[in-house]
Amino acid sequence: MSDSTNTVKNMDDIVALCRRRGFIWQSSEIYGGINGFWDYGPLGAQLKKNLKDAWWKDTITCPPIGPDGNPIQVVPVDTTIIMHPRVWEASGHVGGFNDPMVDCKETKSRYRLDQVEVLTVEGKGSWAFPQGDPDYISKKLKKAGGIKVDQGTVTNLEQIPVEDYATIIGPDTEKPGTLTEPRQFNLMFETYCGAIRNDDSKSYLRPETAQGIFTQFWNTVDTSRVKVPFGMAQMGKSFRNEVTPRNFTFRSREFEQMEIEFFIHPDEADTWYAYWRDLRFQWWQKVGLAGNNLTLREHDKAELAHYAKTGAGVCDVEYRFPFTAPGYGELEGVAHRSNFDLQAHANTCGKGDKMQYFDQEKNERYFPHVIEPSAGADRGTLALLCEAYTPTPDRKGAKAIMQFTPRMAPIKAGIFPLVNKDGMPEIAQKLYMQLREKHVVQLDVKQNIGKRYARMDEAGTPYCITVDGDTAGTQNVTIRDRDSLEQTTISLDKVGAFLDEKING
Ligand code: GAP
């Protein structure tokens, strides 16, 4: 994997490669696309699946060792996207899942308050611009007579009193005073169940998978052999009507989450919070984000969500994307959510303390507390793409190589007959049929070998196996390493074991 920091990678080049090679495309592209929605092409779908499979295996089927030296217990669930609307009242999403927004009266554009910054130059004026987009403001200032960003001070719009909006030129206008005062905007997508559209049939697309877990906590305890401490895990789509979807898939309106709710005795919150914080940070390193681009950030108390104010802590695993550099963007949050959700559902459904968990050994009733590691599969995939992207100006045919770890690489090996005759295609096909039973491999017989290598380099395939004119006699093939370009000769019957070792070893 690449060890360069992402301050030097160009996001436009990464997006272009994703499009050219079939990692990620705009949803509904033939109709001009739809803002905030993205499709994964053949390579992207496999890459994202590899990340999700790694999470599933490392969390659920081979769960990690707990603080007592034994494997912890985490069970999966798969709950619906549309749930009873009262779920979202109990969880606080109907009342509180809001972003303060400002509108531009002239252009009708809408901006998230905390994502707008204002440059004020004494005696000249104030210009609003989208956070983290210095090019945007530079271009705008050029039009305003060549004023430079360093001539003024930059303040987040949140910090500016509404009375002063009259002097601010909005991000997409040329005159001041077009921004409205901030208003709350609920991020949940609404829909209606059944033929009649009224308040009784109104429901929501889930904005997080977590509430499916909380509402099935009691069935899980009753039907499986789980005992606190234990976890429930779910991966699946979530939907948020983000006001300003941006930065490729980073902030989308439809995205996939991988969430764990780990239920614990309240007295053990500090231990389990530290456990999950460290474990999740290590996991992201294991899938290929090691190095300076990954960081763990503990939140200040002032930043905490309502359910976490008095808890053991909240932190984010963050990645330095090219568009956030030199800053970082969140990949996963780990939060002590106290017993907020279980208690809220127990109260809202009317059963209250009767729904407390009963610990037979301790003869104690309580609502378990929760440590929640909540990760994004799309943001994770985007981080893998950014980390892997390595420009290669001197490698023929490929503008970049994608240095995925073998476990994450969408294609593990390309299999090439050197030329498409003299028995080579038959041997290559036989090898392909054997290897594909266990690994995603691709047989490629077309074009010259250089072009085939270049295709595999941009797809991030770590190994290319070539069957040549000698293979029929020697029973040997050569394996080319994507990163070092080293060619190793290996006997045909050892190729499977070679890949097993590299991918899982
Ligand atoms: N249950 C807690 C929860 O949903 P969150 O921090 O709002 O917490 C968790 O979301 C993760 O989901 C984030 O760390 C991020 O990876 C992903 N995520 C959230 N909003 C997203 C969006 N609009 N687009 C893509 N991923 C998003």
C-alpha cells in the first residue's frame, strides 16, 4: 500500500480512474445523474464487498478476543429499512435529527450552516464560501477585484450573528444580503405505506441501522443464548437527505453502514469503550489504512450527542482524504450511548422497566449500556481507493496503480496466456477454473501483455500469472508482483497455495 500522505493526491484523478475502470459511477448517469447517489461498477462492487466481508468475518464469525482473554460474542441481525414511525420518535430522530440550514434567496441554493465559512476583509466586504474549498473563494475574489484570502479573516458562519448576514455575499451570488437566517431541516426521507397518503401512513427510510438492532434486542435475548456483555451487528443501507451531498461518495444521501451495538453492564463502560476504540482503530489499519493518513480523535464534551454527554467517551476513526487534507474526515464513530435507546423504546412502547434485562447470575435487573462502533462502508471504500491510488508516470500504459492489500483487492490475480495459441490458452483456462473456486481471478487473453498488465495495475490486482510457451513442458508459470514488478517462477500446482498465503496469511 502507498505510504504517501494524501496532501499530494489529486481527487479529480482518483474520481476519473474510478469512472474509467468501473469502480464508481454517478447513479442514473444517462439522465444526467442525481445528486448524492452513487453506483458501484464491477470493480467497485467487489471492493466494497471485500470490505464488508472483512468486517463481517472479523466482527461476527471470528469475533475478537475480549478483555478476559476469551472471544467476545457478536450476533448478526438484518432488519427493515422502513420501521414503525414511533421508532424514530423514541430515538429522537423525528424531533432532533436536524441540521441548521441557510438558504440563498436569490439562487435558491441551500447550505449547511456549519459548512459555510466567511472571509471578511476590513473595508472591502465579506464573502461566504463552502468550507474546505479554497479554490472556490480564490476564483470568486478574483472577480471581486483580485482580493487575496490572506488579506482577511475566516470565520464559520455559525459564529456570525444573524444581524450581520446583510453584509455577506452568499457563496453563489455577487451581492450581499441574500442569505436567510438559519432554519432546522430534518434529514429523514419520508415516504408513505399503502394507498392513502396522510399522516397515519407516513413513515421514514431509516437514517441509521442502529435502531433495528435496539428494537430487536429483546427478541435476540429471548431466542439466542446471548448474555451481557454481547454485541448485535448489522450492515445495510441508510438514508439521509443531506443538504449538501459532496466530496464524491463521502457525503451521500443513500449509503451503507456497518454498525455494532455492544451491550454491557453500566459499571463496565470505561473498559469496553477503550476496548472498542482501540480495536476499531486497529481494524482499519489491518484493511490497509495504516500510516499517517489514519487517526483516532476523541471528542470534546461540547461536541457530544445528547445520549453521550455523561458517558465514557466518544471518538472517531478519521482518514485524511485528499479533499480534507491536511484535515481528516470521519470513517467510523465509537460512542458510549449509555442506556438511552433501550430505555427510550421501553418507555415509548409503554412497557417501561418491565423491559429491563435480567441477569440471572447476579440476580439484577437493568437496562444495559451500549458501546456503539458505527462505520460507513462507502466512506471506508472511498478511503481504500484514495489510499491505494499511486500515480505512476513512468509505468507504461497505466496512469496509476491501485495498491490495495491482497485481501481488499477486487481481483486477486490476472491469468494470461502469453499468446493466444500453442496450447497456452488451454492451460490458462484450466488454472482459472481451479483458482476461481476460492478466489476472484480473471482470465484475460486479449491484447498484448503490456496492456493486460496496465489494466490489472489500474484495477489494483496484486498478481499477474503468465502461462508461456514453456509451461506445457516445465509445468511452471511466472507470477508478477504489482508493486515490485518482481517476476517469480512457480509450479502450476503451487499457485493456489501462493494466493491463499498472500490473501489470508
Ligand atoms: N448510529 C450512529 C450513527 O449513525 P453517524 O456518525 O451519524 O452515527 C456513522 O454515522 C457512520 O456512517 C459515519 O462514520 C460514516 O462513515 C457513515 N455516514 C454517515 N453519514 C453518511 C453520509 N451522508 N454518507 C456516507 N456515509 C455516511
